[in-house]
Amino acid sequence: MSEKGIYEKAVDIPPRTKFRLLLTASSLTGLSYLLTFNKSFLSWIGDWLRWCPTSAELLEQAETKMFSYLRKPPETSFVPITLDKEDGEYRIRSSVTNKEAEGKATPLVLLHGFASGIGLWVLNIDSLSQDRPLYALDILGFGLSSRPVFNRDAEAAENQFVDSIEAWRKKVGLKKFILLGHSMGGFLAAAYSIKYPERIQHLILADPWGFPTPDLSPRKIEFPIWAKAIAAMLRPFNPLAGLRAAGPWGKFMFQ
């Protein structure tokens, strides 16, 4: 028999054997996929169980990593303030860049928006601090700043925010500055400027919040009992509670 015939005979596999081999290969591939899937799923479960919804250490690490990409990372510190003697002392997380320009140009102060912090400004710090000192702070109740219990009355709570900014200003030693606020920070910047106009050189509002005058007329819409019950159950929860509960999926929800 020729070499070609011997080779063809050697690789001639019966149809039943071919089917078994194909079935075995498919089973192994499926098993491999299942193992990979289970491994990923179990890994996610482990991450979720280790998830810490609020961690000052992790937040500080994230800030440090973001600021490391700047030409000159800002100096960060905690500024102690007192709003009410009965409440005690609070701390406001603060950062300053290009402090060497103090006295040469009017300082710029940045107020971030809702659910944010000083890390919001990472793409703006280099350019905004070229010619002047640049300050940013975690608004009281956000970021790494203290978490006081705010008044349930909207106007009283607004005054708490505004007075905390003024207390921060006194501790830092700023006399007059440019104030830039974004979103919720824009609302607070406007409120601060109305109450302390002598401190503001310029006011800059970036996509600021606004609130209409409350409608004090008798309400004509009567909500059903089930809607009132759901509203009562959801009232104690922070709007970000769902994002925190998502654990490791939270970053994908943000994207």
C-alpha cells in the first residue's frame, strides 16, 4: 500500500466516533464557559459582599489618584468650623492650588454640585490656577466633609449651607474672592452672594440649580392612599441609596 493510502486509512474515523468526539469537545467548551461564568459571578458576589458604601479612605485614595495627573497636585486639608455652639465642631475638606499667587490676583473659590466633591474640578484645576490661587471645598455634607443633621425647613437648611461657607472663608482667611458654583453649588453660590455681597468680586454660575416660589394655594390634587404610603416609605432614603446598594455595579451605572 502506498504512503498516501496508509495515511488516508489512518485518519479515516468512523461517523459514530466523529460524533462522540464532537460531543465531547462541545461539552468541554460548554463546561469551560460555565466555569468561567461561575468564576466571574462568584468573584462579583465576593466583591459585593466586601463592598463598603461609604469609605473615606477609598474616596481619599481616588482623589489622590486623580490629582496625580495634574501638573501640580493641590494641597488638601480639613478646615474646622463651628455653626452652632451646641452642635460642636465640623470639618470641611478643602484644597488650594497656586497659593504662591496670594496677593497677586483675586482668589477663585469653587463650589461643586450635588453628590460630588473637589475631585469634580480635576480637569479644570490646572487652567484655572495658572494666574491666581484656586480654592475648592467639599460642601458640608458631601465628599470628605462632616455630615451634620440639616434642618428639615428648606430655608433654614439653606442658611446652614451658606453659613458653613462663610465660616470656612473666615478660617481660610479670604477677604474677597471670585465665586464659581456648579449645579447645586451654583444655587449656594448665589445664596451666599446675596447674604455676603461684600465678599464677592465676581459671581460665576455654571448650570445652577433654581427653586420656584412655593405654591401656597390650597392643593387641588388628592393623591391616592397607596401613593402616599410609598412616598412615606421612600422619604427616609437618600437619592443615592440605590447607587450605593448597587455595590461594584455602581461605576457601570455612572457610565
